[in-house]
Amino acid sequence: MDVAMILAAGKGTRMRPLTLHTPKPLLPAAGKSLIEWHIEKLAAAGFKTVVINHSWLGEQLEEAIGNGERWGIRILWSPEDELLETGGGIHKALPLLGKKPFLLVNGDVFTDINFNRLRLPDNSLAHLVLVSNPDHNPGGDFTLVDGVVSEHGENKGTFAGVSVLAPELFDNCQPGVFPLTPLLKEKMAENQVTGELYSGYWLDVGTPERLQTLEKDLAAGSVYCKTSGDVTGSSER
């Protein structure tokens, strides 16, 4: 797997006023923008092509990041005239992503997970990384049992915004605005969504307060920012 997509089209409403004139992926953490942290990790993990969608202030993103030459990779842009939500944004970008499974990363999460260890198992259309529930999502999102993800059950974990998807997941979708979650839930009902629980560093950088938390963690050296990390199948290490 050598293709990844970074989701970067949101308006960053929860991050205001910081995002009134700057797209959220360009907000700095320890002197480097959030999206640059992702790109560096993806390049170090061996990804050759990174597709990035954008909408709100997207021209700033393209100007700041460019074509990927400085990281030795190829960056392709998927601009959206209107916000297509996650599912619609991925669907629009499919011609750039190719026909093989690809890594998907939310632009507003920060993690030290080793991206190049993630794979899409046979007979799976999506493979999700889950984490322990943060304070802002105490009920979790999905249940993980024996490597299979379900929307039902107890002891739910939180979707980390990191996954591996097969392009075939979108075979019956039409262009336009639609979220990804209902599509995932449909495939969960058919036992076609697998997952794993990650117990390393992960943070949803969705508010100014959490951005400050990330700054402090990076300054304290409590985040290993290269490509380390461990992934487990159904329980924390």
C-alpha cells in the first residue's frame, strides 16, 4: 500500500477564531503545521502518493504544501466547491486514489501510530483503528470483537480517524454530499469491516484547548513523532 488520503476540507468551526483566516490543517503545533506532521510520517512510512481534499481556504493549503517534492512524494489535490462531507469527498477523489486499498487519515488528529503496519484483511472493505474513549466521547463509537467492528455491543471504542479502505466500498455510491459513517455501518452489518485497537498516543485536535495540549505534549517529548507505535488486534497492550 503506497497511497494515502488526508481529509482536510472541513471549516474547523470548533477551532475558531484560529480558523477564521487559516485552514485548520495549517495550524502549527511545535513549529510545524498539523498537515506537515502527517505528510512527514506518511513519507517516512513509505507512501509515495498522498491525496488531499480541501474546500475552506483551500488555496492556502495548496500554496503552503505544494506538490510534495520537498518530502520526496507526490501530492495530488482534490478541491471541493462545496463541502462534500467525508464520504462524498473520498468518492470524488477515487480517480486519484487508484484501484487498490488506501490509507485514510483525518487531518485533525495527531497520532504516533506506525502507518505502514496497517493493512486491509481479506474479505474486508474497511479496516478501522479504534482508541480508548477520550473525555469528549465517553460512549465510544464502535465495538471490536475478534478483529471485527460492529456498531452494536458494549465497551465501545472511539474511531481514531485512521483507516484503510477498499475503493469497492463506494461501488454503489453516487457523486455528491454524503457522510462515511452510514456506509461503514451498512458494511458492518455484513461483517465486512475489521479493526484494531491502538494504545499509543492519539489526540483529536479539534479545539484550541486540545491544540494547546498537543503543544505541551510535543514540548515535553511525550510523543514519539516518527513511525513507531504498536497495534493490537482486540485489546490494549
